[in-house]
Amino acid sequence: MHRPKRRRLSQPPPPPPQIKTSGGIIRYCTKYGDYKYALVQGVYSEKWSFPKGHIKEGENEYECCMREVREETGLDWLPIPMTSLQIGYGYYYVFEVEGEYELEAKDPVEIMCTRWVTIDEMRKMSLNADVSQYVRFLTN
């Protein structure tokens, strides 16, 4: 059976219509071969999450993702997403970056802390539902 070659998308696929939030799963591979992920800690919930937010009127999911990543991590450039996935009611674009860029929340009203963490470190943190589901998916 012949399998077609995988190609990088120039534009991410559109999300399902019920999606209300969009965000980014930003990761890099360490020299030990494991991944570290950019997480943000919310002021109100004090839980750790992937950078994400509500889609504004006139904004598509990808635009929302990039805006929220910029506001919550300070990262203003990301490569083309590797893939995208739905977790709960959120739609996430997955980005792989070259290394541990400095993270700095530009919105201190919503975000109190940013951090690069491994999956093992996530297991010891107070995570929101989407990140918890993602960790379970990767470790099962």
C-alpha cells in the first residue's frame, strides 16, 4: 500500500465550529531528548495552562492563538504549526521551537507566571483541564 508523503501545511486546518477558545502548545526538544512546554499560570485560577484565550469577533482561530501567545508569553514569532488539535472546547496549534526562549507575560492582569516545564514536572503542578488531558494523552 502506498502512503502519501506528509507535507507541512502553509495554513493550519480550520477547527470545528463549536470552538470558543484557541491557543498554542509550544515545545522544544532538550539535549536529553525530552520536551519542554511553555505554560502560563493564571492569576484567578492559579492553574497552569497553555497560552490561550477567547476568540474575538472578526478573528479566526489562528489569529487568536498568535495574539494570546504574544500577550501571555511575550513570544511574537513562531514557526508554522506542526499540527493542530482539539482539547475540550479549545483548539490548539502545536509549535516546535529551537530552544528555551525567554517567556514574559505582557498581560499581568491575567497571567502571573510563565515557565518551561517537562511532562514529568507538569504531573506535580496544578494544571487546568486541557493541559491535564494532554498529559494523560501523551503518557497513556
